[in-house]
Amino acid sequence: MADSSVTFADVEAAARRLEGIAHRTPVMTSRTADARADARLFFKCENLQRGGAFKFRGAYNAIATLTGDQRRHGVIAYSSGNHAQAVALAGRLQGVATTIVMPKDAPEAKVGATREYGGEIVFYDRYTESREEICAALARDRGLTIVPPYDHPQIIAGQGTAARELFEAVGELDILLVSLGGGGLLAGSALAARALSPGCRVIGVEPEAANDGQQSFRAGHVIRIPVPRSIADGALTTYIGASNFPIIRAWVHDIVTVSDRMLIDTMGFFAERMKLVVEPTGCLGAAAALSKRHHQPGQRIGVLLSGGNIDLPRYGELLRGGAGAVT
Ligand SMILES: *Cc1c(COP(=O)(O)O)cnc(C)c1O
């Protein structure tokens, strides 16, 4: 079985590598949120992680497990933003040179942060060019090792450490809601849940317009979709990874969707009530919880707030709900 390639032991090993380096992010609660969801919600604040998203966990773990030779030559990654920042930061902390392939319409905050962390940026057009091909060509020409955003055992293991910390902090849960793009966070979270809270239902949450994961989950094989449009820019992946899918198929209980409108309402809730800046993609799980569609009253629900990186002008525009806010 393909899922034997990553196990909870790999998540534990990643947790040891990240000890004292990644933040052990806080778990926040809110009576207002609980009342709205008619449940007990535990928000794991990966928007407060280094680099502003859980992606630092996987990136650091993947670079830490490279050979000395690979580290000397440097690494390359492609990303719409958070993985880019994470690889640039993880590379800098480990003395490894990083090259990042980014879409030219990536949010300015994410481009700027990647640059600040010392990553060399190469831009491409996400609607006409293949980032995988550009990345592969650069890797070949410059002898760089590719650190993929989700389809990699050490990335999955690293991402699983967030849910592991959540279970350690709050004990067993009835449900765990996880943002889903390419499936690194969801696969890692499922491994952690299975080991630490076997009765917990693990649910992936996607934007309505980017429901390739839901389609794939129902079909039993990976389905690819055209590049979707949603304000959740961290979940605009077109298919679930080959190493991620078997784990998701085996240990995830459902994949559900939320609308961009629900993401905006949820972002506003976090800003106003909890004083938390959460980016649209980071709101996927919480929006599903607040919709009350996927749980029973009174259940204990873990929610991974996966990231908090968003340009301030864009943030203001979305919260005002002005014309063109939802694309
Ligand atoms: C990357 C990302 C996701 C999706 O993670 P995958 O591992 O690709 O499924 C969700 N939320 C945020 C904030 C992200 O940066």
C-alpha cells in the first residue's frame, strides 16, 4: 500500500527536528464561535507560525532530511506563496540556497517576504505556463533539488506535526477540519489523528470552485481540474498529490466545500471577534465549522487555521465586501 511510505513515526521524527525551531502555535477558543457553531471549537493558530503558515513545518523537515551534497547545491520550489516563503526561510535557517518559482500574480506580501528571507525568485504565468516544467528545467540546469509543496513524504510528515500538537494540547476530538489544496496538510493531519485520536473524523475542506479533492475522493482516483478561481489562493491546486491521495483515501472521512462568501464572513469573524488575521485559505476549516453542516451539536472540533498571509489592501477590500472582492 502506498501509504506505508509515510507513517506516524515520520511525523514524530519531523516533530523532533522542528522542536525549538517551529513555533508551538497557540490553540485558541471563543465562546462566540462555539455559540455560532453549536460546538466546542479548538483553533490551532498556524497563522502565527513562522513564515505565517503551517508550510514552514514541511519545508524545514524536507530540507533537513536532504543529503549534504543536495544541501550544498541548493533547492528549488514552486508555489503561489506560502510554500515559497517557507522554503526560503527554512533554507536560510539551514544555510541552504533557495530558488523559488512563483506566479507573477502572487500576492505582493508573499513575494516580498520570500525575497526578504533570501529566496531568488523566478516568475511565471499561472494561466499559460507549467510551473512544474519551469521548475524541472531549472533544477536540471543548476543541479538543484526540488522541494515540492505537498507531494513528498517529508513534507507530509512535517505538516502532520501541527495536528499532532493540537491533539497533545486538547486531547481527543470528534472532528478535525483541515484546509485542502494538494493534500500535504490533510494527509499529515490524518496520520496524526489516526495515531492520537482514532475516533476522530478527519474532514478536508476546499473552496467550492476548487473541489478536485472532493471529486477525487468520491471517484476513488485522482481527478484533475482546470486552474480554479477562488479567493483562497493557497488552495488553487488542480489535483491531489500521488503520495497524498492514498493516505487521504485510507484515513480521511470526508471532503466538503465552502463558498468564497463564507470565507469572507469567517475572515471578518476572526478579525472582529478573535483579533486574528487569517487569510482566506486559512479560513476553510472554520467556515465549514460555522456552517454547522458537518457536525452534531456539542461536538469537540479541531480547526487548523492554516495561514495568515494576505496583502493588507486585499484584506481590507475583502472585509469591506466591495465590488470585485469575490472573483
Ligand atoms: C498550502 C496551504 C494550504 C493547502 O495545503 P496543502 O498541503 O497543499 O493541501 C492551506 N492553507 C494555507 C494557508 C496554505 O498555505
